[in-house]
Amino acid sequence: MMHKAKITLGIGMILILVAATVLSTNAMELSDKEVEIKLNEFLDEALDAGNITDAAVMVVDKNQLIYSYKYGEVKTLDEKFVIGSTSKSFTSLAIMQLMEENKINLDDKISKYIGADILDENLGSQIAIRDLLNHTSGIRGDVLKDIDHLEQYGQFFYNNNNYSLLGLIIETVTGLSYDQYMKEHIFDPLDMANTSAGFYNNKDESFMPGHKVYFGIPLETPFSWSKEHIPAGYIVSTPNDMTHYLEMYLNDGKYQENKLLSEAFIKSMYSAGPSIEPEGNQTSSNYGMGLFFGERSGEPSYWHPGTVESYSTKMAILPEREIAYIVLFSVNDIVTAKSLYTQIDDGIFSILIGESYEPLNENAYWFKHGIVDVLLLILLLLAALPLVWINKWKQHLKLGVKFWNVIFMIIIHFVIPITFMVLLNQFQSFYMLFGFLTDAFLVWLLSMLILVATGVYKVVYIYRKKVENYEPKGL
């Protein structure tokens, strides 16, 4: 019996040790120097390869900051960045607070809170608050005044106007401005003293200058912001402040002694929503209420990226490991963001869960931009050819104006440019193209204008020649 008892005790001790090892691995001691070295080495190489201007990366557990990283001109962790669409999670948090206080219901139609001067009542009566949170409202357009119809209601379509309307609902229900409500009910309880949802001063020395990329070269760009889209993408925060926000999620709605939201309501933000196409290391992806959620490398997590004209952000929470991180860049590069920025984020994620990561190709950035720049140059040259060959065209015209020559001229100089303009605006609005792909948009616009201007010149030239050669017949 004693022998069996010893065996049982021995097996029990082994199981305890195994469980302790698993739990230890799950919690992952990020203060471990080896992990810190891996993150530093990866970020040094990756940010250079991605041509990132300035960056900050912060990792927290439930109680404290456990890793920080500064890059470029970031001198302190209180520098201000625009956090882009990560702002949506803040707006969703505020909506859930009002929901928990029984001031709104997620199934309320938004016409109850949004006036007809903002949104047609017939449209508002079809959309519930939940639809705005999940991006399933059917709303399209870049600004609120663009909303004149709904498309594919109930299907996921990411649109900033959804969260701009949620910001207005917060103002209507509380009687406070969006900025004031966020300060009193979210920023102050989270001790986010340097975070703002209001007016921004570009001359603020703690404001990290943003950059747009022109033909592969990041250039400092004065910050422009949209007041109506602050709830969707223009909250300003700092690396230090964002760690408090992440700790709140890891503690199920609580930061230190302040309870912002109950555990049930916090979890409802990332527990149900439409499924969407996974990206990067995501094995599944859904959009909840202001947060994406699913699995990344088989690891349950929830996250939200953010991009505005000259800043990029990514925050992610790993609930089972009880860690979270925030990545802040003072640059936005649409050409490489989907690949290189995603790869940088995936690398951080992989290191944090103890997996191997794929280093960035140091030539990938310039290769991608080189392809785009060559295509833009070809477009500009093709558009300029009719102008360069204008004297040859005049010589050819002396042989006479033929019907097919006129048809060809109309197609080249008017039909093609106008068709391209209409189709491109259907694919993506000029407002967004100018804001996020300024260099490519301006080259394309210049090319179209050259074609049209050359066409107008040709029409005027032909008309004048006809007038000069006109001989009135006698009576």
C-alpha cells in the first residue's frame, strides 16, 4: 500500500510540475532578457527594412508595462500619435457604458438619436446601433453628407461613417461633446492625461510629426484631421497612455480601482460579429464591436489596426496569455502597409507567444515602391506622348481630317480619361485617394489632365484651320 501511495504521490507531483510548466509558459515572462533581446533585434531590423520613420512599441501584462521600445526621433514615451481606427474601440467602449447604464439599447434604431438634418429619417429607421458597431449598416461614403442610400444591409462593410454616427449618439444621449464625455468617463479614469478626442495643435512639441510617403520617400506632413471622424479615427494618444487602456482590457474593464465596464459587457465587444477574410497570421477573423477578434497562429486574440493619412497603429490583446501590446508609427504607407506592416506586427506577435518569425526582406520596401513608381512613370509618359508628338500630328493633319482620325482622337483624349475617372471614383473616392495615395493620385490626375488638355488643343486647332480655310460662296 505504501509503495502504491508513493507511486500515486510521485505521479501527482509530476502532474503538478507539468501543469506549473504549462502555466509558466502560458504566462510568458516577458521580463526575460532573451525575449527582450529578440524583440529588440527584430524591431531594429524590421523597422529599417520597412523604412519606418519613428515608432514606439509597448507590451503590458495585467499590472504593468513589461517591455518598451523607441525608434527614430521618439525621445519619450509621452510623445503624441494619432491612433487611427484604433479610436473605434474607444467609441465602442463609450457606447457599451451607456448600454450598461440602460441609457440606450443596441437594437434601438438610430433615427431615435440622429436628426434628419444629419441622416434621412427613412434610412435611420432601418439601422440599429448594433449595425453601426458591427459595420453591417449598409452605409457607404466618406463623410456623413454622402449617406443617401444603403447597400447590402446586414453584410460587413467597413466604413468610418458608422462610428462618426456613434459619436453623435453619445453626444445626444449624454448632452456632452464627444471629447468631454471621453475625457470624463474614459481618459480620466484610465489616467490617460495626454490623450485627447478634441482639437489638436500641430505646434505642440510633444506631438510626433506624421509622414506621408511620396514615391517611396517619407516626408513630414502637417497633420490634418476630420472633426466628424474623430470617433472613427482621430483620437490622439501616447505610448504610455495606451498601456493603461490595454491593462483595462486585460483586467476585464477595470484599471486599478476604477471600473469602466463590467466583465460581461467588455467581453461582448469581442464575442459576436460578422466573419471577415483573415490576414497575415490570422486563422479566423470577425468584427465585433470596435474590435476584430479571432485566432492568430491558433492563439485567441482581439485587436484593431489604425491608419490615417500620416500615422499607423496596431493594438492587440492576448487574453489567455494575459499580455497586450501597442505599435505606433508616425508614417502611413499604403503601398507596403498590407504586407510589410502586417509582417512587422506578425513578428511581434510570434515572439510574444514563443514562435519563430519571418524576418523582413530588406529589399521588399524599395522593390514594391520601385514597381509602383515605374508604372506611374509609364502612365505619365503615355499621357504625354500625344503632346510630344503634336507637331507630327499637325503635319499629318495637312493631308486632311478623316472621320476615323477624329473618332480616334475623341477616344484617346476624352473617352478614356473620363471613363478612368468615373471607374476609379467608383472603386475608391478621390477624397480617400488624395488623402492616402497622394503621390499616385496626383500623377494619375496630371496624366488625365494632359490627355484632355491636349485633346482640347487639337479640337481648337482643327476648328481654327477650318475657319482659316473657309471660303464663302458667292450669292
